Amino acid sequence: MTGQRSVSEQNLSLPAAARPLVVLLGVLIRAERIRSQRWSAPTRTRNLPPNYREIISVDEITQTAAPDNAGANQSSNPPFIRSGHLAAPGFSEHRIYWEEYGSLAGEPVIVMHGGPGAGSHRSLVRFFNPQRYRIILFDQRGCGKSTPSASDDDATAALTDNTTQHLIDDVSALRHELSINGKMHVSGGSWGSTLALAYAIAHPETVQTLILRGVFLCRRADVDYFFQGNAAGFAADPLIMPVPGAYLDFPTAWRRFVDAIPPEDRGDVVKGLAKAFSKPPRNDAERERVVKAAAACIAWEGSASRLNRDENSHGQPNQKYALTAARILVHYMINGGFLGADGEANRDNNYILDHVIRLRDIPVHVVHGRYDRVCPLYQAEALVRALRNAGNNTVNYFITTAGHSSFEPETDTRLRTIVNELPRMTRPETASL
């Protein structure tokens, strides 16, 4: 640029003793410019395999190789590789946001987030040694950074073409885009365990290992345990105990949740919430009612998720997050997780247990908190027994002194141990970049 001299020109006016240092500085600057140009976005895209070019957008940083025998998992700052948006299969408006961490040459593992509707967070990477694993996170349809978003006033687009089968298809498309051609580890907690199981049932040949936390089978009884409780008779007697449920352990948080449900909708709480979210709000008053119902739904789940949670806390979830998570959650719960025959809506489904035979040859690791009140232990117990009865001899089942959250110390430690001790894949798939 005008008015600036090159390092070599500036060097001529310096004392002789200082010139070698300036020359070295010039070499370093030129090297950095070359490195930056080499990794500029157009060059990266041009050199990628053809299937990579179909990715809508990619943000990438360079990665330095680490020794294969590097130490424990790096949870505080996991090595980020890149992120992007993937056009969903078929004629759909959905664009799926994804991120990769760890090592491109590592064993691929895809992580299913919970909710449904909670979105992914980099904290999910913390269980995996970044020198060994290639960790893929993605935001399921309608949530996180995927678009369209269920937080919009009109969430119709976000909930259209949004079923479990669509999510399974998204995982298959993401495998193709990221050149994962062989098997991969599949991990998920809560609703993420449901999706991980459903994916493995659909595509067992692609799954090396299943790592499940807080198993959720998405049957009517499982949903009602958490969302129905004594709501039908709550107005007459808030301490009535007609059936087991999470409400028994968190009476203060439960009262706040039920108070947000109109009395006429308490006979079927999930149906009442579905009605509340069924139409876009037309004015501020309607919008306020929708936000109130969404916030109550998510706050109730948060209050019951940890063993040491203070249920008297009045913290409220972020409004956008509450709308997103609650709408998608209820969309799936009112339809039985779309786990009926051929993906049909069936709140009375028993899909996962009816199809565990397809998981017979997959090593399965289950970690479940004994005091989990969001997804009670009986669900993990039912899954483990069904797997073993189907002839799966590689089921490892761990009950921790914990609640539902993966952040409970004993659950967190057990998951890290499982992942660190998995048998190494003989031929991990790698991406050729």
C-alpha cells in the first residue's frame, strides 16, 4: 500500500546488528501469508472430494496432529475442526447445522442431542478423547442453528417434515457428506438415546457401538410419568397421588408447571400443550400465553433433571430456547415420537422394545441414574432385559447414584470411562482432505 515500505527496504536503514532479526521477521510474515492463502475457503472447497462441495457452507480451521497416545479427554476446549449447514434430503426447506471436533483421522462418533428440540452443545464432546475420535454434533430439525426454527411465531415450517424418520435420513445424509463410509459409534442421552436406538434399528450395519445415557423409550407411560402425574385432579387436591410420577419428588416445581396449564386441559397435559402450540399467536396476548406455556414446560424439565437441583429456584429459560424446545418436544410427544409402524403417530407405541432383535450384534453401553425422575430407571431396565433376551451378549449396564443430567458427577465419570475403554475400531473411516 502507498506510504508503506517492505521489510527488506526498512532493513537498509537499520544498524547492521539488527538486520538479521528483521530478515527473520520478514521470512515469518511471508510464511504466515502463504499458510493463510493455502487455507482460504475457496482453495479448501476446490480440493475437497465432490460430495463435500454439496455442503452449503463450511467454517474450518487447521488442525495440528497430536500423538496417538495423548492423555485424557480435553473437555474444556475440545479441538474444533469445522462446521456447516447441510441441505436436508428430498424437497425440504430444512438445513441441518453440524460441527466436527477431534481428529479427522479418528474413529467417527455421532452424538444425538436430547429434547427433542434441545439442540447440540460443545459440552457433548467432553466424553471423547479428541486424539482418538472424530466427533460429529448436529442440531436436529427446527432447533439450534438448523433452519427454519421452531422459535418463529409461525413454527409450521420447522415442524413440517420433522419426524424421527426424517432425523434418521438426516444422519444418513450427513454420513455421506462427511465421507463416513463404514461403521461409527453412536451416542445419545434422554431423547438422544431414543433417536440413537431408532437409527441403529434402521441401519444396524453402520453402528459400531451404542452409548446410551438416561434411556427414554417414548411410550405413553414414559411420557405420562413425567408430564401427566396428578394434573387431572390437581385443582381439587394438589397432593392427590393417583399414579407414580415425577410430580411426587418435586411438588413445588410441579405446582408451577400445572398452574400454567388451563384446568380444562389438565386431563391430558401433552394434548393441552399441543393445542396451545398448534396455531401461531395473532396478538401480544396470545404470544404471551404461548411463551408462558413453553417456559413452564422447559422449567419443569430443568427442575427435575438433577439430583441436587433446587426446585425453589425461579430461574426462567431463554424465551427463544423455550419456544423452540417446548414446541418440538410436544410435537414429538403427542405423536409418540413417530415410532409407530412405518413412522406413524402412535402414542401407544412399543417400537424400540419390539425391534431390539435388530440390535443383537451391536455392543451396547447403558448408563442410567438410579434417581432419574425425567426418565425413570425402569426404561433402562426394560431395554437391557429385552436386549439380553434377544441374544445380545455385549450389553454393559451401569446404574449411577444420580438423576437425569449427564452433568451428574458419577454419570459423567462413567461415560468418560466407557468411551476411553472402548475396543479400538480396526479400520476407522477417515476423510481425505
